[in-house]
Amino acid sequence: MRVLAWVFTVLLLVALAVVGALALWQPEVQLALPGLPALPVWIWVGGALLYGALLVFIWLPALHLRAQAERRALMREKARLEEELKSLRAELPEEVPRIPDRNLEGLEGV
């Protein structure tokens, strides 16, 4: 997650540099989209950048919350299975096979 944050930060800074360069060096270049007024290109690029950033800031917390909920569900399942295993071990003690030709009475202190 830390790497993703750094990558996003670098991409954001690069995109901001492109918007700033467009605003400084080419402020008169305009782009008209059907049904919308002609606006400078740097406003369109900045708007697209802002839209993408808003989507990321909405998507990442949602992804994190979903991952946390799934982790909690898995931990509950693990605890349930461990409790079931503990009760089964209490009900069914593990049998130690006896080898008929061996005497184990002298090994208690070992």
C-alpha cells in the first residue's frame, strides 16, 4: 500500500507539472467538446486529473474497508475451526501405538 501511495503521488506531481506547463506556455490553446464551451486545454486536463483523483480517493478506502471485513470474517472462521479442533481433541484422545516387544516402563524420567 505504501508503494501504491508513492506511485500515485509521483503520477499526481507529473500530471500537475503538465497542467502547469500547459497553462504557462500554451494558455491560448482551447478545446471545444460537443455541447460544452471552448475552454483552455489546461482546464480540461486539470479537470480530468481531479476526476481521476476523486475516483481513486473513493475507491481506495472502499477497497481497504472490504479487505478488513474479509480479514475479520477469516479470523472468525479460524477461531471457530480452532475451537472445533480443541473440542475434538478433548473428545478423542490420541492413541499411542504400543509395540509389543518394547518395554517403556523405564523411560518415564527421560
